[in-house]
Amino acid sequence: TALEPYRPFLIGVALVALYFAWRRIFRPVPACPPGEVCAIPRVHTAYKTIFWVVAALVLVALAFPYVLPLFY
């Protein structure tokens, strides 16, 4: 409850961070020199998976205060 007054600001920060992460991960990939991390397909797939897991957790955190009364 101590952070409740900052909730709108923190929501905004989380959504902006998700936007920039989405833009960085799903943009067209430029030519990557062999041996670089961006040239490994498994790394790119892992980034996408981690992004969607984090996005789902942020959505759960956003919906939690509104869904919580349904459990009481």
C-alpha cells in the first residue's frame, strides 16, 4: 500500500519499457557479422520468449487490483 500513490507512474514506466523492448526485439534484423550474438537464432527466439513472459506478468500485475475482489 505504500507504493499505491505511485501506481500510475510505475504503470507508465512499465508500458514504456515494454514498448522499447518490443521495438528492439521485433524490428527488422540488420545484417549481422558471423559469430555475433545477433547471428544466433536461438538467442533471438529466447529474447522473444522472455519478452512475452514479462509482458504477461505486467498484464497480470495491471489486472490484479481489479480481479482481486472477485476472490472474496
